Amino acid sequence: MSPSSLYYDANDYKLLEILNDLIQRGVDRSHFKTILEPYLRPHGIKELAADPGLRIAYAIMHLLQSLKSDQARDRIKAINALRDETLAAARGSMRNNRARVLVQIGKGLIRAQGNEVRQLELAHDFRRAAAGKVGFLRRQLRKYHLLEMPEEWNQIAFDDRVHDANSKGRKSATHLIMDAWVKGIRDLTVVYYNFMEPAVARELFASARILDVTARIGIEFQAMFRDRYVKIVWGPNGVQDDGDIEEFFRQDQVRELMRLGQEVQALRTAYVKAVTQAFNKVHRESIRQEFGISLPPLDYADVRRAIGSGQPSIFHLGNYIHETAMPLFAERVEALRREYMNSDYDAKAAITMQVESLDALDADTIIARYLLPEENPDIPNPDMPSGDNVPELLRLSPAELTSRLRGASPSSSLTLILSDLDLADVIEILYDCQGRISHFEVFNTKSLTELQARQRRPFSQLQQAINEQNAVVLKRMIRNRIKCLQGDPEPSARDREARLEAILPHFSRLLDRYRRTPLKAAVGSGSTGRSSRAHGMGFAVAETLPFRAQRELRHRPPSACIPIAATAMASVEFIPPRRSVSAGCLTCLICTLPGFRALFCRTRHWWRLGSFRVDTSACGDVVTLGGISQEGNGLRLFDEHEKRERKRPAPAYLNTSLKNALKVLAGFVPAFLTFYLTKDWWVLAYLGGLIWFFITGFRNVIQSVLGGGGLRRSQYLAWNDYVSWDRIADSLLYTGFSVPLLDWLCKSVFLDRGLGITTTTDPLMLYTIMALTNGIYISGHNIFRGLPRKAALANFFRSILSIPVAIALNEGVGFILHLSGVGGVAAMLQLWAAVISKLASDFVAGIIEGLADRSYNISMRDWDYTEKIRQVFELFTQLEILFPTRNMLDVLRAPSEFIELSRSAGRDHVPAVMANALDLLYIWAYKPRSGEALRRAMEQMTADEQDVFVAAQQILREEKEVATLFVNGLVGRNFSKALSFYLLRYRSYLDELEAMAGSMDRKSGAEECP
């Protein structure tokens, strides 16, 4: 066996082969597009098209590689498929966290193109995360700097300012929402400059709905204030779906604002174009002289094409220059590496410094050194007033601008950006705007410094005074600012002093404006998805995170601290279980009693955010979800990648079959040695370990089969289709180490020799102590492996429940031995006591864990059927609307008539109806507990709904049409297996479905004519 075959799995190589064909070799992707269609579910027929890992990677590839506006529909399909695929692939506990890790690994898999070793590692990690252990999952969260989020998904995690590719960011709106969800963000505000297109809003809100992220839009405008611009972010409220968006952007006032905003944006676009020319004329030469690299001249048309539909900015330009320069940087480093080998000490030091400088010349550095207004003084700065020849919007004062914005959307939020403002400015603006300012942007961590933190505290105190209606504090603050201005030598200080003195007699009006609606705070990262100098996207209130995440936060360095504290309020809902009418009243009564609520009611925990405050004395409880990257360009004088290539892969990447075999061997050795060294009877000495392992392995197989349906399981699935060999290997590993603990240390040393307790003297005490010892051991290794504490506690109590079973087995075996005339029964029972205790424990475990597997399988099938049935009824509703004069139920019962009618209408719904039916057929045939879940789902339907559901499956009888759908690429090019499955299974499925519907009590639906 070659060393390379010891690592990774065949499925890892297969995934990479297909994925790289898609990315690199120009293989036609059209036959993969169907796997993104929303009417195909993860556990349905498309399982025959591609492996789940490939489907997830393909969806991520769509999001990462498409930025054009006309690709928004495909991106939304991809994010919908991605959500479903990751949640379907995530098994067991921590389902949401596992889905986040799967997406993060999938992103790395796409981006590691060209590095096969790294891709193999990621492919292996992906499969381990999808079906792996909680401990491994938590290690992956730490590896990718992701905080664990509560599975209830009730954390307070937000970001009040981020940017996508349509403003100055790098990511499409859908890509941005995906990354926010991966970080655990639940509330997100995406800010644009001066205007936005309705199509952008549609994509943003559609993606956010899919991932259950509350998204808001903000449009930043500038207003003239004392010969400079102040920034105000307008956040229209109540804009969520397509109808709201269309209605909002149709308003005359909004359309006029967008038109005027485009005029302002034209100034910024002109600046970007002028800076491009300046870079060609001036800064390219500077780079050549400093680094010895001749960059090609920039073509502004190429820059615009690279930006796509976004608003041109120096951030886009800097990123474009960086991407253009990186191949030249790499060539230069390679040349320096060759030169280094033959250089003297001083020359080597100079080469090392130059490589470090090239590594630091990332997009942020390019922007700071060559593109900012300070570096191009000959070009008018769009952020500074430049005479009267400016667009109309830039001539408005804050009061005029906010009045106009509120006129267009009365319920909108208006956030004042505090950068470059002092307390006197803010008091004046708040007073002039007459309460229309609803938020302060307390912090933008993109430019967070210790000085900024100290400067923000007075604004927080002002906000607190206004919200608490504290006239004494507010008056003192105004008077203090007047006093400070009196000693200010600036020429404008006199005018500002006079303005505050004019406000002072009427300062109570400021309190009146915020008497009913408090002045709120906003905290944003300003993330563009590209910066390596600032905190990434997202914040969370630490109190709302799981205990492990809070413990991890305590080990963060002080530099990761932000001085913001938040008030979070918790609430708990107690939801009574569904019961019959007679039992319902009793259940409701019990659920009103405080001591019994948690026992009989399902609980749901919620958090509500109160307010922010600046606390410069210590770290606040608001924490960042994104760190600061210091990776640079990844340019090194010595190629670390080659060093890693020469090393063997880590043990974690061993072939799964080999790893499982090693686990079994590691567990078997202590089990065998314990029996071999402590037992005289050859049966136990040589076969004791095998018997012990057989009990554990057989229990795992039986519980898996029972969990999947037992004797009533699907006839199309073999028993080993239900078994997880990885799970069995883990179980055998840990059960092997329990043999010396239970049989030798506990039974022989402690109980027999130490206390004189045997099966003869006190069998109850013997089996009780052995069960408790086993329970402590199982719970201990459960916690060590990172399993939920509930599972560890349940396994401890399972050992307690095994005590009476062990006593019964002991008595039963003794009785049989007596009847058989075997001598020395007491000694025989003492020899087998540990095995009897083990058998009892595994008997109880098989029942409990089998029920847990059954519950999990049913919950997954409920999820599958809930989504599929919803799709069936949504499609039927569309058909009813499209054909108002036809009885669509009768039409569906005649599939050939439905196909002809649908195609004649110009909107072919046949593929969607067929795909739904094929999905349901596949789930019924190949998914554990599908029949039980389907019956439960149909029992919840009315008679009319049952008729629709059954009628929608009749299209499977059209063999020629369904076969054509397969040939056209429903499940890719290799459709023979899927087609064969359909032809062999659909008749029995339809017969069983109709029989199931006929056997149910029919609930009344729509009223018929009398």
C-alpha cells in the first residue's frame, strides 16, 4: 500500500475531480444547473445527480463567481439550494452551527483551486463536518474564527453598516447575506451611497428571507453644514418584499431623490475616472521606482466592467489595481528569490525588506498611498464643498435634507454619522432637525481608535440625557460647550457660540422631540468584504451566546475589545404540548404553574436589545464577530507551500476505513488483554473480548435498523444502509476501554477483593455499583468528545435503568444453569457478571438510542414532507389562478390533459410538477421512516388537500414525458440509474399512496352545493 493511499477517501478524490472539471476545464455546467432549482429538495431525486458536497460547492461557486445584475435570479436560487443542502447534510445536534461550518469549508474548497492537497483536506473536513462529531465541529468553528451560536438561533447579532458590490463592497448582495449568516448575524443594514436600484433591493431582501436574516437598506446622503458635509443615512422602513419595493420606488418623491442622488454619484464616478488617469501618469512610475515593477496602464472601461453593476469607488479601483498587480508581484518575488541565493549579507537584507514591502502592498495600502484625495491634490475632492456648481442635494442643510427624506418615507430612520463632528455640532444639528434624527452611529469599527472611543463618550452622554429627559444634564452640557467655544481661537467659534446661546433658552424643545421616541444608537463595521486593516463584519451581545462561546471570548486579546455595552432583556415562552380536548385543559393548567412549566411545556427563549452605551473604562459586552486579518499578499521569500507539500498529511486526514479499523483495534487490545490475563476459563480468556465487542456492535446495528423502521422499513433499503460504521467504530473504541474498568478494577479489585461483594453475597449492590461506574465512564467520554450535556446525562441514567435488567438477567441465567444441571453456578455468574452488566446496559441503550434514531429520522422526514407538500400546494395555487375556468383537480387526475393544457398556456409547469412527484417518490422509497411520516402528513390534510396531493402524483404515469425530463438533464448526464429507479418504483408508490388516502378519515374541506 502506497503512503498516499493511507490518507483521504475515494469520495474526496471523486469530489475534487468533478469540481475541478467544473471550475478549470471548461466542462459544460448546464447539466448541473438543475440541482439549484428550488422545486428539487436535498433528500429528493437529485441525490442521484451529485454528492451533497458537490451540490453545496456548486451553489457556493455560483455565489462567489457571479456579480452581474442579470445573474441575481441564479444567485437567489443558489442561496436557497445552499441553505437546504447544508441543513439537510447536517445531522444530529448543532444543526445550524454545522451548516455554517459546511458553508465555510465549501468556500475554502472553491478558493483553494490549484492546491490539490489543500482541496483534499477541505473535502475530507467537509465530509467529517457533515456527519461528524460535535468536538470536531467545535474545532472547525475555532479554526475559522466563528463563534458558536445557540441552536435556537435567538442570539443578538447585528451589523448596522456594511457594503456590498453595489456600493463599495466586494460581494454581491446574496454573497453578503450568506457570509452574514455564516458569522451568525441576524440583523443587517446594507448601506448604499446617494441612490440605489430596485433590483438590488429585491435581491437583498429575497436572500435575507431565505436565510432568516432581517435585512434593512440604508442610503447615505451628504448635507451642507458650516462649509463641510455631514453624512446622514436614510433607512426606509416597511420595505421587505417585491410589492413593497415596487410601491416605494414608484413614489414621485423617492424617484426624484434617486435622480438627484445619481447626480451626486456622478461626481464620485468622475473622481474615480480622474484618479485612474492620475495613477497611470504619476503613481505607476512611483511603483516602478520603488519596487521595480512596471504595471500596465489602466483602461477605465476595463475597471467599469470589473465593477459590474456597482457604484464606482476608489475601493473598487484599488482592488482592481491589486488584482492586476498580483501576478507581477509574484514574478518579482520569484526573481528576488533566485537573486537571493547568490547575494551577500547586505544584499540579502535588502531583498528581504523588498519582499516584505511587496507583501504589505495590498489593496488597502494601494488606496491609502495612491488613490485618496490627499495623494491627488489636483483632483477636486468629492467629499469637500467646491463652490456653487454642485448638485442640488449637496446644497441642502441637514434640516432641509431630513425634512425631504421624511417626506418621502415618514416612518424611516435617519442616522447621523458622528465622524468629524463635535458635541456642539451634534446639538445644533439635532435641534435644527426637530427630532427627525432617530439614530447616532456611535461607532464604526472601520476607523475605531482609542481616541475615537474617548471622543464618542460625550455623544453617548448626550443621548442618555435626551432619552431620560434629564433637563439638568442637557442644559449643563450646552453651557459647557458654550464655555469651551468662548476660549476657542478658531474664527468659526464665535458663530457656533452664538448659535448655542440661541438654542439654550429653548433647549427643552429638544427634549420634547424625543419624549415619545428615544434617540437610538447604531454600531457598524463598515465592512466591504475586502479590508485587511479593520474588523470584519458583525457584532454580538456576549450574554446571548452559548456558554462555550462566552468562555472563548474571555481569552481574546485586549486589542479585540470594543468599549460598547448593551442592555439585553431575556424572555421565555412556555408552549403547552398538543393534546386531546379532554387532556388539553389539564395540560394548560399545569403549564401555568411555575414549578411544572419546564417539565411539561416546550420552551422558547428570546432576547431583546435595549440600548447601547459607550464605556471607555473597560471592555463592553458587545463583541466583534470578525477579526482583523494580517495576511498581506501571501508573498514569501521562502516558499512555505512547498515545505507543506513535502510533509505527510496530518493524522486527521487518514483514510476513514483505515481510521475506523485502527479505532476498533485500539479498543479491542485492552478488552482482549483484560480477559486473557484475568480469566482461567478458555472461553472468556480467548473469546471474552469478541463477545464484548459483539454485544456493542450488534446493539448499534439493531438500534440503527429499528430507528430506520425495523421490520416495517423500506423494502428498497438493506439493513446496512441504516448503519453508520464510523459511529460503530467510535462505540467499539470506547467500549474496549470499559472492560478493564468494569471487569477488573470495579468487579474484581474493588468489589470482590475490597468489599467482598459478589453475585452470591449481594448481586443487587454489585450490579448497582457496576452500572454507576459504567454510567460515569460513558458520561465522561461523552463530555470529553464534546457531546451535548443532555446526551451525557441521558447516558448516565440509561445505566441506572439497566440495573433491574442486569438483576433479571443474572437470575434468569442462574435459573437456566440450575435446570441444566451445571455445577458451580455462583462462580460462573461471578465470572460473567461484567458481561451480564454490559448486556443489560446495551439492551437499555438499544431501546433508548433506537427511539432517538427513530425520532431523528421522523423529524427529518417531517422536514422533507413539509417543504415538498408546501411546494405541491403552491404550484396547485398557481395553476388555479392561471386557469380560473378549469377544474384543475380533474385536470391533474388526467396527466396527458394537464400536460397539453400547461404547454398551450405558454407557461410550462410540467417539469416542476414532475420534479415534485419524483422527489416524493424518492423520499418514499429510500428515506428511513418515510412511510410513517407521509401518513402523519396526510392525516393533517383536509379531504380536498389529500385529493390535490394524490392527483399531483399521477403525472408519474406519463412514462414517456418523465423519461424525456431525465434525458434533458434533470439529474445530469448519468440518468440511467434514476430512470431505472423511476420505472421500477412508481406504480407501487402510487398504489400505496392511493390506498393510504383511502384508509384515512376524510376531513371536510370546501363546502359543496346543497
